[in-house]
Amino acid sequence: MRHGFGFFGAILATVLVVLAMSVFTVDQRQYAIIFQMGEVKYLIKEPGLTFKWPLIQNVRFFDKRILTLDNPEPERFVTSEKKNVLVDSYIKWRIVDPQLFYISVQGDEQRAKIRLNQTINAGLREEFGRKTVHDVVSGERDEIMKVVRAKADLDARTIGVEVVDVRLKRVELPTEVSDAVYRRMEAERKRNANQLRSEGAAEAEKIRADADKKREIIIAEAYRDAQKIKGEGDAAATATYGQAFGQNPEFYSFYRSLEAYRASFKSKSDVMVVDPGSDFFKYMKGVGKGGEGGRGK
């Protein structure tokens, strides 16, 4: 009886061991390739519980997530002006064909990274060789990254890999280049500033001249209107005086003579040489005669 239980236990243990060797789980973040006698048997892309033949089949897993290849040190590239720039970049990539990936690089991610890094560096070297320092520093990074990614992806597909993105984190100039570039940029900014100042000064002069012209026109029109009103006022006053003095010409003549006397004898030092028989003393003579007659009476 004991031997029967021992034999049954051994069989059960063997079955459990064989079952454990036959069952495996594929994670949702992984691919799995089943090998039989060293050859690829089939590929498993969907996650879940899967079986294989023990002893004659084995399984190998490959990451299906997006991976990052980040260079620890910036690379030196030469622009079309034969000037050096330091470029710090990184690559986003993933395995899309695990079977081709295994055949091409034996499923070694490190070998795939070396291949990708060489391809990206060659593409960047070619693109930077077509651009100036000003282009790569200030304006055309997006275009460079787009072109390099497309070229690198074509090569990466041959090893079962997709290049998702290529990013230039930083583009710096060596010390010997940066000073010259900054001086040129500063000169360009000063030239633009001077041009804007000149245009502003010209516009200011134009506005000032237009304002002066309008001011002169307004003053001339105001003077014209004032003179017109003054003339109308003088005409009205003259007409009123004429109408008033026309009713008594003798009084008007007398009034005018008084005004002339007042204007002629403003100061005690005034001297006038006039014939005593002149009409200028007409009313003075009358006043004197009247005085003498009054005194005689």
C-alpha cells in the first residue's frame, strides 16, 4: 500500500513539473516567440496564458513598449560653414517585428541600440552639413528632426524596429564659435533696431509736418474769419456813425474837430506851426468870439 501511494505521488509530481514547464504567461507589455529545437516556431502577440511542449520548446520574451535611447554625451557635428556644434539628442523606438528583430540582431537590444545610434548620427551629420549655424540654433530644428526620423525609420525597419521619434534636446556652440555667432546676432539686432528707429523718426516728422500744416491752415482760416467779422463790425459801426452824424452835420464837424484837437495836443511839449487863419482853428475862433461877446455884454 505504501509503495502504491509513493508511486502515485511520484506520477503526480512528474505531471505537475511537466505542466509547469508547459504553461507560461505572456504579459501585455511583451511579445513571445516559441522556439523548437533552436528554430522559430511561432510568434505570440496577444497577452494571456499559453502552452508549449516541454523540453523540446522554449520561449523568449521581447518588450513591445516604446524604449528610449539617450546618449550620455553630446555629439559634435560640422555645419555647412565648417563650424562645430554640440548636439544632445535622444531616440524613441520600439520593436514591431520580433521575429525579424531576432533574426537581425539575435534579439539583443544593445546591438539594436548601436545600430540605431549609428543610423541617427549619420542622418544628423548629413543634415547639419547642409545647414548654417544660425539655422540649427534658431530656426530649423523641427525640419531636421523630421527628416532624420524618416530616414532612420527606413533603416530600422530592416531589423524589425520602428523609430517613433528623434529629438534634439540641446544644440550648443563650442566656445570658439559661440562668441562670433553672438556678435553677428547682436549686430543684426542693432541693425534692425536702427532701421526701426529711422522709420519711426521719418514717420514722426511726417506726422509733425502734417500737424504744422493743419495748424497753419486753422490759424489762417481763423484770421480770415476774424478779419471778416472785424470788417463787418467796422462797416456796421461806420454806418451807425454816419446815420447818427448825418442827422446834424454841424455837430459832426464839431465832434471831429474836438477829436483832432485831442489828438494834436496830447502832450504839453507838442509844438505845431499852423496858420492862424486855418480851418483847423475854426471852432476855437468861434469859442473865443463868443467869450468876448459874452464878456462885453
